Amino acid sequence: MKLRRSIIFLSFITTLITISSSAQINSPTKVNNIDFSKITQEQIDHLGITDINHLSAASKRALMWPTDLGNDWFVEFSNLSPLKGDLAYEEGVVRRDPSAIIKENGKFYVWYSKSTGPTQGFGGDVENDKVFPWDRCDIWYATSKDGETWKEEGLAVPRGKAGAYDDRSVFTVEIMKHEDKYYLCYQTVKSPYTVRVKNQIGLAWSNSPDGPWTKSKEPILSPADNGIWKGEKQDRFAVERKGDFDSHKVHDPCIIPYNGKFHLYYKGEQMGEEITFGGRQIRHGLAIADKPEGPYIKSPYNPISNSGHEICVWPYNGGIAALITTDGPEKNTIQWAPDGINFEIMSVIPGVSAHAIGLNRTSDNEKEPTEILRWGLSHIYNSWNYQSIMSYTSKTKKQHRAKGE
Ligand code: AAL
């Protein structure tokens, strides 16, 4: 199958460094079991290689590229555009991390984190201050006829009562519709919001996108408990043992019905986080359930991505595709897993201004691998204190011609 052949090649992209360091200069023999003596004249012509007897490391890699990958996975994102109506930027208000967009009752629906007031950070009284823009959030929702002008409809899921696992903040929400029922999954924090506080994932469900929402009594996912802090001081970098990739926080949940099960993709943050590959040490995980409400069992294959930040996943061609941004050696790639677990790089894309993407789930995601990315929502930092939701578009490159050509 075309896609599968491409995948074989694309796993090659991830081993570029290994190959380039092991390729024998000036020797067109075998690298990664590719027999360079079988190269056709057509391949040489297509790649513009000067001398088959002097293949550079780059040419050897190029000879392993598939000829049938096409350009559909290679997208360019636009800059972000402000929204109108109630979701236009509002001083003093945080609206961020939009969910996917669904269409119900003739209107687009989106859910998001909302809070008010400036952020004090961790330097003062964490019991009473606001430590992050996403601290002291509730989940609100808005609707729109055209995707540009939005009406804020009100509160969807509030924080829990004092003492509950979600009493401090509920935020970074994702929507799933399944069999006429609606599910919101989101991050939760229990007070006090210290730098070492563990973040969990909660779920709420309703028969209508307008609610009322019933919240899960317990979190549906928690961090791995095999990390050990060093000392009592609130220092998230001091650890005796780091533990699994998600030993500190489970974030950015997104549930996708997949092969009769429910795949919960999430971002993991590890205790004792380091800077690696020039960014934060962020990985992605998967937990699988038989029912939307859970129980969700973490995959033994975790982590399923060693790069990326906010989860952005969609079904495509029997597998799951993922936009990987911001952190890790594979940032700015689009990947695809034929089984929803084993992701391979399909394309490398320019750095995106669209982060924390709310995908347009109303699109025909089978039309093209990246059709779902043509339009959607994101957020922007108007300042460290305040963020607002904006929209993006994307396109694939079809041609490159001079004016009048
Ligand atoms: C986001 C997400 C999570 C983090 C914060 C709010 O972009 O990764 O939601 O907690 O930043």
C-alpha cells in the first residue's frame, strides 16, 4: 500500500542522523540494506545526481526517499486571525486552549479555559494568588454561525467544591461526540497550586452540547506515581528519581473513538523535567478504554511520541495522524500511526504559530491527510497575563511559479 511504503521511508527520516554518520563516503554500496548498485537512470535524473560513483551521504538518503509520498502531508499555516464578537480579545480576561470545533443545531461549538485577572506566579502566596494564566479557570463555551463571530454562551463545567480533585482549576478541554452523547475531558488541579502539584484529567458528559454536564467523581487519568521528589522544598527539578514520562502531569487530553475503543491521547510532563533538544522534555502518551467514561489503561508502549506539546490528533485512513509542535527532536512534523500507537514522520513543516489547536472536526478528514487543518482555532498570548482565541488556516503547496509564468 502506498501509504505503508511511504511510512517505511519516513521512519528513515527519524534515523537521518544515524545514517549520515554511518554512510560510507564515496562508496555506493549498501546503507540500511539499500542496494545502491540497483539505482535506475530515472532515479539519478530525478534527483539530479552528478556521479553515481560519488554518492554523498545526502544523495544516499535521497535515494531512499519514496517516489509516491506526494505533497499532501506538507502544510503551511497562516498567521492567526482575531475572532469577532464575544471571543475578540478582552483585556483582563483569559480565554485559551480551545477544544475542537463541532457543529450542532446549525452552529459551531467550542469550549475553552476562561479565567480573569493577572497572574502573580509562584513567588508569593500560592493559596491565594493566581500562579498561571490557566490557574483558577472554568470551562466556558461559545457558538458561531460562521466560525468568525462568536457568542459566549456561558459556563459549561465549573471547578469543584473545596477539597475536590478539581477544586483549583479545570482547563484545556477537548470535546468528543459519541452516539449522541457529548464528552468534555480536561485538565484538573487541586489547591494549593504549587510547582510540584500533580495535574490530573477529568471528564464530564451530557446529552446536549448546552449541558447540563455531569462530572466524573474521580479523575479518569493521573500521573505515574513512580517518581520521587528530593527534599521538601517546592522545587520541581529536584528529584531522587524522575519516574515515567508522565510522573508529574497528564495534560491536553483528547479522546478519539478508535477501532471500537476509546483512545485518550495526552501530554506527559515528568518530575525533574530537563531541557533536551533545545526545548522542554515533553512526551505524549496513550490510554485506552472500552467505554468513554473509562477506565483508561495506559498503553505499555508509552511514550508514543518523544516530541510535541499540545495534543492535536485526528483519524485518517484507518490510523491516527498527529501534529507535533514546539518541543523535542521531531517538532514541526506531522506523523501517522496505522494502529494509533506507532507514529512515523510523514512530513516536516515550517514552525507553526497555531498552537493548542482546536481542530475543525466538521471537516472531511479523509479527503486529504491534512484536510482537517485547513481551518481551525488556536490561541495567542496578547500578554503573559491574557490570552485570546484566534483562528488559523493552512494550505498545501501545489505550485511555485513566478509572476506571469
Ligand atoms: C497549554 C497546555 C496545558 C498547559 C498549559 C495550559 O498549552 O499544554 O494547558 O497546562 O499550556
